Amino acid sequence: MTVQIDHALEEIRRFRPSPEFAAQAVAEERLYEEAAADRLGFWADQARSLLTWEKPFTQTLDWTNPPFAKWFADGELNVAVNCLDRHVAAGLGERVAIHWEGEPGDSRSITYAELTDEVKRAANTLEGLGVKQGDRVAIYLPMIPEAVVSMLAVARIGAIHSVVFGGFSADSLASRIDDAEASVVITADGGYRKGRVFPLKPVVDEALEKAEGGTVRNVLVVKRGENEVAWNADRDLWWHESVATASAEHDAQAFDAENPLFILYTSGTTGKPKGILHTSGGYLTQAAFTHKNVFDLHAERDVYWCTADVGWITGHSYVVYGPLANGATQVLYEGTPDTPHPGRWWEIVEKYGVTILYTAPTAIRSFMKLGRQIPHAFNLRTLRLLGSVGEPINPEAWIWYRHVIGGGSIPVVDTWWQTETGAIMISALPGVTDLKPGSAQVAVPGISVDILDDDGNHVEGEGGGLLTITEPWPSMLRGIWGDPERFKETYWEKFGDKYFAGDGARRDEDGDIWLLGRVDDVMNVSGHRLSTAEIESSLVAHPWTAEAAVVGAADETTGQAVVAFVILKASQADQVTDVSAAADELRKHVATQIGAIARPRQVFIVNELPKTRSGKIMRRLLRDLAEGRQVGDTTTLADTSVMTAITAQVQ
Ligand code: WT7
């Protein structure tokens, strides 16, 4: 069937589940009915049936001190045992947990029994280093099995991991280590990316010089890149010397359901990243429930692949905790999609017979640009379900994904959620919901969302408003590490007892939800969240910069791109002879300070910034400019001629 991709935008298509798919689907309509009849009872049932509790809980939700929720609070469990040991005990030890594919083409398949042993060894090693319940361990690793092992080993001993994406700079790593007061860092010498080894241990060394807390006692280093590394014998240990030789006997203790599991930093509207805190029982319940029902997981036969890095929430919930709690077999890939050739992902799908693929719209759009002949050189017939996450997926990309990757008839689920929500909140259920390209569709069973206007009134009909979550949910964040005030202020102050997600949304005549992007100063670049304030403060930290304004401008591939407008200090004018070299220097500076993902697509050197009479920068006007539009209403500017001057400078 040929698709009129051009027309997809004008069409409201709907795709009924095929009868064959529906007949074997994990999800059922009755989930909605059960959850609607008794929401808490529904989640209690899920927690009991999906997880193994050492001590059963009797109370489902404690919401007596909002917004601080407790789920299953008097229950006890061990998260790692739920992801590992119990599967081995159930006779599934020989099932492959991870098919790992290194970027250069080396690979390892690891069974549940092997993964369990490795996690026990790592748990013993960490305990040997003095790590105890509640201690923080920073993890700065490439996408190698040891990343999963490290997270689970930390969880196993009741400690708290803070995974920092390997693309973040030494400064970003240092501030995260300081904020969490981590006592151990787990890293690698380096990992593979785009055909080269990128160093990690040297970045950790630099970060530990920068970190002010001096909390880190040990650095555990996996050998992966074989790159030269400096060694501090008092502090550093090789994984292959310590973990590999540790005992594979480890009795796991059960912890309270509310025992903290991890901190994951994400960008907010201010310069300082927020340490989002997640706990154990509720988080694992919703991660497992959604992984099973949204991805139609048949663990005994599926090969699942989520392409996210473990440095992001998607990697936490849908590479580590959801799939492993469900006993799934999955692919873990170290590298970039186009190395050593542009068909690398599709080669991996063919090699492992991937059946479920979960990725981001930005990846789909970049494959669209390359053309269908690249995926079509490989056998993709094993695929039976596709997922999308990170930003709205435009209908053209949805249709392309379904047809070119999925062969035309398999479900595509667009999943809306956030670092803070911990697990999927809005999505179709495959086999149940009629699919509608471009819309994330409906709240998953047991989740209550609403669209409100600025004053907190329910928006009737098709009008747009602010997306809120109206009832506490099991995998909700429990706070911002060390900053309860910021937690209340950011998410709860606006609507009282309802969670404010920061996204605009509208509901169509069928009740399906369409996400409209962030309503705050947060950008979404390739499905990653970046803060305008954080990049602005990085820019003004450069000695040349007097002032900076950053906007997220629409970008064909990455969704949004970072565009910066910078005023240079007059005193530095003689330093800067070439404007385009200065712009490059500033772009590089941001990449070094924050990480390559934050590098601005463009830096415009300007003489003035558009400000209101009260001195607030009008980013809306800069966005118009960055997106090549006619500049909008300037009447509230202190000086209305400013935009004309800036426009002239930019063009
Ligand atoms: C923000 C959360 C959830 C894991 C990846 C990003 C945007 C996420 C969708 C979607 C439209 C989406 C929202 C959200 N977003 N998924 N399916 N449709 N927008 O996690 O870094 O915490 O970012 O990503 O704006 O608030 P995150």
C-alpha cells in the first residue's frame, strides 16, 4: 500500500486494532473499567500481581500529607530481587535478559542467571566499599551491561543511584555529585560513540577536582574503551579486579516500599537542575504495569528494544526496571544509530529478531530523511509493535514509522510521560484503543488527567489548556532531592492538589489528548529536556558575554533546537575580531560546560535584547526571529525599535 504521507496532516486517520492483534493482546478494555470503579484497588491488584513482596502491604496510598505521597508504605520488597532472583527461582534463569551489542560489533548475550550473579558480585563490592542503605552512588557509564548491573546492585543494597548521562560535562557531573553527596562513582575508562572511544574516567577525574563536597571515596572503573587513564590507587578500583572476583552469594534484604531508589537530574526553569527522587514499590509497579500493557509484552517470546540511554528516565523505566521486572528479553546497544553505517539499527533488529521497538520521534525523522531504502535493506518483519516517546510525534512521522518500519499494519503507541511521572501516563493500549497518529490519546488505566485553564477551571470541549494530573499515581516523584520547597512550588502551587506537568494540551471531540509542547522555559531537543536559564547562565559565565537570551526554535529533525542571542561586553570588543568565530567559541563553551546536547545550533551576536519596561526578555519575539517568522507584536517593548535592529543583525 502506498501512503500519501503529504496528506497525513490534513487527515484524521484512525486505525482499528487488527482482530489478530486484539485476540492475543495483553491489555484489555476491562482494565479501564476496573480502575474507574476502584482506582486504589486497581493499583493494589497490580502491585500484588506484578511484583513479589517480602512483606505484603496493607495500605495502598497515604495522601495525608500532600504533595508527599506514600504508596504501599507498610510493604517491603527488594527491587533487584524482583528484577532478577525471582525469575531465576521461577526457572527462567536460562532466558536471555540482555542481548548487548557494542558499537564496534562485539556482542554478549546475558541470561537472567548470569545477570543475577553479576549483580550480586557488584552488590558485594559496593558493600565492601562501605555503601549502605540510603547512600548515593553516581553512575557515569556508556550503554554497556555494567550500567544495568550497577543500577541493580545499588538497588539491591537499598542505596540510591544517580545516573548521569555520559554526554554530560565534568561541570555537570560535579554539580550532580555534590548535590547528591555521592560517596562512590561508577564509570568506565571510555565507551564507543560514532566510531571513536570517548573518555569517561578522565571526565570523572576532572569532576572530582571540581566537586566541592569531597564526598567521593571511591571510583569503580569498568574497562571498555581501553583508553589511557590516570590512576589514583587510594581511590580507584577496576571493575574486572574487584567485581569479577567478588562473591556471587548475596542475600538481599527487603526494604520499605518507600525506600528511595534513585535520583535523576532534569532541567527545570531555573539554572539549577532538579534531582527528581523516585522510590521503590510504587515506581516498580507502574513501570512494570505500563511496560507490560503498553508494549503488549509476551515475555516468553518477545525481543524488546528501547533505544534510550540509561542516563535518561526512559532508560531507567523501560530499559532497566520495567523490562527486567517483567522478565523480558531485550537488546541493549552501545552506540549511535549511524555507526558504522546508516542501517545499523535495522541490522540490529534483524540480528536479534526484535519484536517491540521503542524510540523517539527525532530518530524517526532522521531516518525519514535518509529514505526507506536504508531500513528496507534489512528484514524487519519480526517487528509487531512500535512505540514513541519524548516529544509529540507529527502524523507524517507516525505514518512513516508504521509503514516503512512496521510494514503498514502494526500498532504505534505514542507515550506521554516525564522524568517526574516515572512511568507512562498517557498512551493508547495496543489491541484495545483505535490509534490516531499525532495524538498521545488517553490516560492509562488508573491515571487521572485533566486539562485546565490558567485559573484551574476544567477546559470544556476542544479548547487547549494546561495538562494536569488530578490524582496521585504510584510512580510519581516523591520530591526534589534536598529541596522540598522547590518541589511544592514547581508542581503543586499552581493548582493546589493537582500536579502541574508544564505541558500544554488539548482534547479532541473523541476525548483524545494532543500534546502542544512546554508552556514554561524548558526546551525539548531530540526528546531531551533543556532549560533556557541553564544555557543562558552558561553563556554569561563566558568572559566575553554581557547578556544572553536562549530560545527553543522549531527544528525539522530535533523537534526544537537551541538558539542563543548574545550581547558581548564592550570591554572585550578588541578580543573579538571575527563575529562568526566568537559565535563558535560560545557554542563550544556551552558544550564544554553542560554537555554536547546543550550546544546551541546558532549563536547570534547582537547589540540589544528585546525587553519589556520591567526588564523581562521577550523570548517570544526572539523565537519568531529564530524560526524565520514575521516578528510578532512588539508594543510592550520598552524600545520598540530594538527588534528591527536585531533582525537586521541576524540576517
Ligand atoms: C517532557 C518530559 C518521558 C521520557 C522522555 C522525556 C515531552 C515526552 C511526549 C509525548 C509529547 C512528550 C513533554 C514532557 N514529552 N513524551 N509522547 N508527546 N510530548 O522525559 O526529559 O522528563 O521530558 O517531554 O513536554 O513534559 P523528560
